[in-house]
Amino acid sequence: MNVDTELKYLHKQIRKHAPSLEAEDYRQISKNGADAGWNGFIYYNDTCKFFDNNEEPIMNYYYGVCEDYGYKNVFDMFAKNEDATTMDEFRNWATWGILEAVAREFYDSGQ
């Protein structure tokens, strides 16, 4: 699958995971980031569960991003952008990144 296909799929998964998020929430996520605290994506328990349930499409999305931006792999990108040391921190970072990518792609453009 390509990055756009993965992102469309993950958009649906996010809506299932956190159905209370509304269009304005996504616009705010796009502006302020996922770490501002959004229903379903606040605690590691939430973000790690989302990652575990969607690991393959999340990783496929990031593999595409890595190719686009010249990173060797997802962990190279993670290490250059985050100061984290545990798998939970990685899964949290990856999940927040997906939430922000979905917010930018589907809500910044007014879709």
C-alpha cells in the first residue's frame, strides 16, 4: 500500500478508536499537536493500544515517509526527532504522529 492508502485506512481506525473527536478537534490537533491531550490519545495505555491494533498500516505509512525524507528507516527517523528510550515511548510517538498526519490531511484541507 502507499502512504495515502495507509492514511485513509488509519483515518477510519482513529474514528473508531476515538469517536467523540469532531472536525474542530482535528483542526486543533493539526494546529497544536497530538500531545495537547485528545480523547483516546492521552495516556500510553490509549496510544499503545491504538498502535498495537494498527501496527502494520502505521509502520507502512512511516516506511513511505522515511523514503520521502531520506531516513534509513523508521527508527532512524524516530531517533533523530525524539529523545525517547522505550518501546512505549516509540509507540506513543508513532501514534501521535499518525493522529497529526490524519488531522493535517483530512481536516486542514476542509474535507
